[in-house]
Amino acid sequence: MKAIVKASMVQFASEWLQPERNVERMKRFAEAEAKAGQELIVFPELCNTGYITPLEVEEPCGFPGKTYAEFAAAFMRAAETVPGPTTEALCEVAQKYGVHVVVGMAQKHPLIPFSLYNSAVLIGPDGIVGVHHKMHIPLNEKQYFYPGNAAVVFHTALGAIGMQVCYDGRFPEITRVLALKGAEIVCSLWCVPAIFTVPDAENSLKYRTYTRAQENGLYFISCNRSGTEGKTVMLGRSVVSAPDGASIAMSQTSDEEVIRAELTEERLLKYRSKLSIFRDRRPELYGEICRPVSEPYVAAPAVATRDAI
């Protein structure tokens, strides 16, 4: 990776179903960070549309004046293609200032109408570098999004970058796959609400970021949403962890703000030269991870009885 990468996390508060207004605000944020000398500008999950509602099937629709079915239809119409208006606007910024941008989007399937991906898009000075489709689809998101099937590392002037979206970060296997493919920086885009019934929920993102970074010896950037949708308040508290797990920049609030961090190659080298985590792996012991939870039924062999002998 580059000797020093200046990264910004934009703890963005998108507006529900307002892609035009959202992209204009994202463009202003990206331009401001680029002018300030930042090189990697990261936005959270589903910035162009806002998040879905309800999160769980039995909950009521949180969007005022709409039923669940009406919201779902409006959400699908608000999603965009890649390339499309949001990526084109951010490509302009990336090209003008020579920066990289990662943005979370509701993406229309390129062929099948009103079928969507929950995507992270990496944009560079020369255009769209790559797209990650969220691989693990939780709760009511299953009613909206197709799951992705590829964990890809993209090689850029800043370093080797992998991407994840929200729930992907709960599966350590994906970050490890990205690390084994050479990732030095993983950008994880989140839309985590403030659910303070969970113990120490304020720090939940910090702990997960610490763990993914340290167990793979890489930079892990967790950029979370801010703002309110219906009765849901987003947690914010975006955080960057260094390869040793240390939090090198963190938001202390759920407010819309920008958090900046410096990622250094020296810190990556220092950790990996001390702890040989990839050489010390024992993949021959981990086969159970790859077994399906549900195995085909196999009848037990018949036991001979005295009468049958």
C-alpha cells in the first residue's frame, strides 16, 4: 500500500427515497474532503435511497403515509444502475481531484427489472474500479436484495482494497478471504441502528472493527449511518482500526460528521512482521466451516434381528 493513505469516513444521514438530493450532498462532502487532501472517502450503506422499512417482517412500515407494499415499490424505483447518476457524480469528483470514493447504494440488477443488490461501489480517478454485492442478507432485506457471490480485492494506487456491506462483517470468513487475496484495507459500510437494549451497544461497532482488523492484520474501516428514519435512530460511531486492532479514529456521536484517519504502510508492516498469522494458519483443521448446516438424510443401517438370522 501507499506509505500514507489519508482516509475520511462520512457519517452520512441520507434522506429516504431522495436519490437526487442525497447524491448532491454526497458530492459536496466528497469535494470538501478531496480539497482538504483526503485520498480515500468512504460513505455508508444505501446512501442513495436510505434503508428499508420495516427491518423485521412483523413490524409496521416506518415511512409516514405509506404501506409496506407502497414503500417497497417506491424503494425499487429509487434504486439506480451502476453506472448511473450517483456513481457519475462521484466519478466527477474522483477524476477532478485524483481521489478514491467508496459508496453504499441500492443497485438495480443490470438485466432483471425491479431486482436489486445492496452494493458497495469503489470509484477511482479513472472511473468505477469495482462493485461488491452484499453477500449475507438479514431479516427483511431478503424481500429486497439478491445476495452477492464474490469477495474481490481491487488493486489501486492507495493499496489493495476489499469491501463489505453491514451484515457481511458478522462473518469473519469473508474478511479472512479478502486478506488471503491480498487486502490491506477493508471498507465496511454499515447501517446500524442505536439499539441500546444490547449490552454496551455504543461500542458494538468498535469491538467488531477491532476484531476483524487484528485477526487479519489489516486496516478495517467501518463507516456507519447517522440520522433518523421513522422511529429508528442510527448509531453512528464510525471507526477505523489499525492492523493491531487499535482504534485510530472514531466518532463519539450519532451525528452527521466526518472522521479522518491516516493509514500507514509502516504500521501494517510492523504488525505482520511481528505476527505471522497467515503462515500460522492450519486450513486442514478448518474443514467443518465449509460443511453445510443441513446434511442430506441418510438412513441408519438396518440392524439384524435374531429372527432374521
